Amino acid sequence: MNNDDLKKILLSTKTIAAVGLSSSDEKESYHIVAYLQEQGYRIIPVNPTAKEILGEKAYPDLSSIPDKVDLALLFRKSEDVPPYVEDAIKIGAKVVWMQVGIENESAAAKARAAGLQVVMNACMRITHRMLIGPKLVSL
């Protein structure tokens, strides 16, 4: 994916299902998703051990989410990615985004074959800051 493709994804995405989002503010996933929420994205946490994260109702898995999801943001180990990609396909997500250090080529190929865009081994927060920039917060 080139920067133009990534920017199009960031600008067209409205709802992000954050799979493996931690409820602990000591974890990096929490801060990454909090930033994305501050930028105006609707966040849907996917964590079977949490009821709510960042003020949003958490769901145990992607298939339990009743609303439309544009992008599945994965914070899971590379080897654990395939079932989440299958669920992303089933719920009609347009994009699967695997955070830094997460790559699974066979799952990515399956997603692409189903018409999804795939980003691997890239931080969505860093990419957003680089290509769009954070919104200025008025005091």
C-alpha cells in the first residue's frame, strides 16, 4: 500500500472495531485507539473480558457487533489473526488493519480475495499523524 491508498482508507473510515483493545491505560493499544477516537472515529472495542472501554460498549467478538464496521483494527498475535479476518469478511468490513509487528500473509490473501483492503505491520496512529495530522483541540 502506498501513502495515497492509506490516506484514502483513513479518510473513508468512520467506524473502527478494535480487536484486542486493552481496557488498561498502561497498554499501547489503549493509547492508540484513544487517539483515533479523539480524531473523530467511532470506536467499537472487541474484548471478551471487558464490558466497556474508552466509554464505548465492548463486544466479545466481531460477529456480535450490531452496527456496520468499516475497519477491523487488529491487536492480536500474527498467528491468531485468521479467525478475526474471517469474521471481518463475514461482517462486511472494508479493511483489515494489522498493527506494528502483526503480519499474516495467508489471512491477508483471504481478505483480499474477499474484496477487503489489507494493511499489515503498520501503526494506525502513526500513519494518521503522518498523512492527515491530529485535529487541533481548542482549549
